[in-house]
Amino acid sequence: MTISGSKRLAALAFVSVIAFGACGNSGATTSPGAPASAPGSVTPSAEALTGEITISGSSTVQPISQAVAEAFNATQPDVAITVDGPGTGDGFKLFCKGETDISDASRKIKDEEAKTCADAGIEFVEIKVAIDGMSILTSKDDTVAPACLSFADLYALVGPESEAFKNWKDAQALATELKSSTTFPDAELTISGPGEESGTYDYFVEAIVTPIATARSKDANTRKDYQSSPNDNVI
């Protein structure tokens, strides 16, 4: 049996709340009465499989896909599987062009991305594979940052109104206006985080920035002058 592009079975793995699986126009069929496989199991095949599977997308889901690929290759070594993690958004772009078979994601697919897939004749289903966790961390060498930061504090430091803040104190007035009781130190402020192609970035904006920005009639976005990392480093 051969895995080929003519019968593409694609799955979007989606960490955070949901995960996605997708299939092309031809879809995949199951014989009536065929037993279902247990979650996470690899069903033995009487035939050796050959072909290629391309997986791309979220870097936080990448280790899961890599582990699954290795487990699958343990029983089907002649299937060439490639896995990389350029980011959720970049993964969806490739997937909706039909260039990948599996697209990892750390957020739900956006409406415009789903439309792009639909326009290309690519259908998808959701597969939940894990619950993602996100942390906001300070440098291990930091000695001045407050021990605890509220959502208001994070908005004051990273939100759309914090553009060009280079000192923790620069964010004090905004944080206080947002009813924060945190006292920021007089110290240099350097922020790094995932780029806009990252699902982690999207979740941070949705969960922390958007509620406050919307209430203040501001754009629901982060400041654009922080250091973007190619990895899903926390903000």
C-alpha cells in the first residue's frame, strides 16, 4: 500500500484548547464494521506502507508530532516523515496550500484561514491532542522584577499603550490607572516573545491583551517594539 498525494489524509494537531485534523477532497474511508483503534495506538498493518508525510506548524506541538512519527516509523519504517515547527500561522499557510499533510497548531484555526482551505478544497476536522500551558517569565539573572504581575500589569508592559516603554517605571502610570497596586522598579525593561505567526502570541493577545484593550477602545494587539523570537519564548 502506498501513501500518496492523490489520497491525502491530513491532521491539524491543536494544543491549547482544541486540535485539528484535516483531509483533502478524497477523504479517508473506514470499512463497515471495522474496529476503532484505541487513542494513541498504532494499528498493525499486514502490508508495509511507503510514501511521505509532511508535518509543519506550531513549535509547541512539534515534540508531540515528532514522538508520534517515531512511534509510527517503528512499525512502518519505509514511510518518510518530516516534522518542523515554524509557527502555527505559517503552518496553516502551508496546509491550506496543500503543501503539508499535517498542520500542528496551538490555537483554533482562524476564519480567514478556514476560508483559504475551503477555497482550495481542503476539508478539516479537529483533533485535540493536549492542553497547552503558557508562562510569563523573568530572566534568571533578574533581581528587580515584582514577584507577581497581574493581567493589568502585563497589559501596561506589553499592550498597545506601552510602545517605547524602556523602563519598568514607564508603565507605572498606566498600571495604576488600570487599578493595579504593583510598584514597578526603576530599571531597564527588555521584553522578548513569539512573533505574530505563533499561536502562543495569538493566545496571549486573546486572553490578556484583548479584554483590557477592548474596554479602553484600543487596538487588541501587543507593542511592536519587543524582541521577536523564532521560538515560542514566553513574553
